[in-house]
Amino acid sequence: MATVNTAWDHVSGNIFKTWLIMFFFSIFTVGVIYVIARGFGYGEVGGLGITGFALIMAGLMNFVSYYWSDKIVLGISGAKLIQKKDNPEIYRIVENLCIAAGLPTPKVYIINDTATNAFATGRDPKHAAIAFTSGILQKLNKQELEGVTAHELSHVGNRDTLVMAVVSVLVGTIALLSDFFMRSMLFGGRDRENKGNTIFLVIAIVAAILAPIVAMLIQLAVSRRRELLADASGVLLTRYPQGLASALQKISSDREPLEVANRGTAHLYIVNPLKGQEAKAWLASLFNTHPPIEARIKALREMEGKV
């Protein structure tokens, strides 16, 4: 007898895969920092000390990102805060779905751009914000807007901002240490009298070259997984997969790029706002911030009748 997968199965599967990636990413980060520390010539105890210090610094960076990244992103995006009287329809959609999700109503922002897109930000549900472009409000119908809003509220409820902030800081930590190590090797800044194990030196050089690339690939994998999770979680709110599927089709078919978006903020949006830059080949697609639209729509179609 065939097993029928429900929307809940999609949600739980995506949650498990996300945290599995995060677990191995944490181990990978610790390992890279330790190897680079040993490559600098520190002994076993010193290497562990440097690793601990780097993780503490990463924690402090996460703290800063956690509290201020939303304001920075909204400012960069040119998003303007609106009140209910400014757009009653979208406000009612947000309020009704928040009631269904058991979430506080977030602040609503509008980006004055005819491109179709939206994103959510904020450190927790009590300090969340959803931004819609003026284009998406004009071009999507009510059911499609409900699907998009449910997707973004799922990002809020799933604490995706926190997850991606942690991942981004870990990636940045690896990149900074790798760059510092390679520069020290290039300019002879490393202590030649305390070289440590030659094997660690060789491994550290290889790690300094490859680790930032691997870390970025992991970051993008987490981003893609969180998008799939938000799709599935959003369907549980609307009980109508077709609404989000139709919205994704319309947004991806709109070839107008979002002018205020950049590579640093692209992963936040429901669909990559840098239109025409999504790679199709399997290897190149590892560098995409979002899963293929076709795969997302297919997954949503499979949920029809199962919520």
C-alpha cells in the first residue's frame, strides 16, 4: 500500500534536514577553525583556545546581527512602514493569517517597485516585519497574496531570520580566518620558530582555500531548505496550495528585477529578485539562493488534497 505524504510530513522533513545541515555545519566550522589555529603553530591546547575564542566572537556577531539586521535590511530595501488605513486589504490578509498561525501581527512595509516580490525579517515574532513590493500587490489576486503572506509568516514562525543570521556569521568567521591565514603565509607573518605539525600546516592551507567555498555552499543549502519549509508551513495556514503555487508562477514569470535588491539580501525574498541569474545546471545550481521554481511548484501540487 502506497504511503501518502501530508503537508505535515513535508514540514517535519524539511525541519529535520535543516537542522541536520546545521549540525554538520557547526562541526565543520569548529574543525576548520581548529585546523587553521594549528596551522598558525599553536599546540593542541592553544588550538582549542583559539577555536573557543573564535566561536565567542561569532556569538557576539550573531548578537549584533540578531538585534539590528532587520533595520539594516529594511533601510537598504527602501521599505516604507504603512498603517492599516493605507492598504486595508493586505493588512486584513496579514491579520487573519496571523490569527490562524497564533502569531502577533507584524509591521507591514511597502517597497515602491513594480517588480513582484516580498520578504520577512525581524529577530522574533514580536519584532517581525513583512515587506511587499507595490508590484506584487497590484499583480497578484487575493488567494495568491494569501499564499505569499502565509509563506513569509512561516519564515517568522520558524525563526528563519535567526537561523540564517547564525549561518551567515559562521560563514563570515570562516572566510575571515581563512583570509587572515593565507595573508600571513604570503607575507611571512607566521611564527617560523613555532611551525607546529607540518601536516597541520598543509591541511590548514587546503582548508583556508576550500573552506570558504564549502561554507558558502552550506549557507545556500540552508537557505534553499528554509524556502521549502516556508512553502510547506504556509500551506498549513491557507489550506490552499494552489494559491502559493500560482503566486510563485507569476512572480518567477515576471522578468523585471527588483532594483533595491542585491546579492546580500537576495536570499530573503520569496523568489530570487535578481532575475535571470538563477543557474540551471546541477553543479551551478548549488550556488542558487532558492530552490528551482519548478521543484517548489511540484511540491505544492503534491500537497493538494492532503491538508
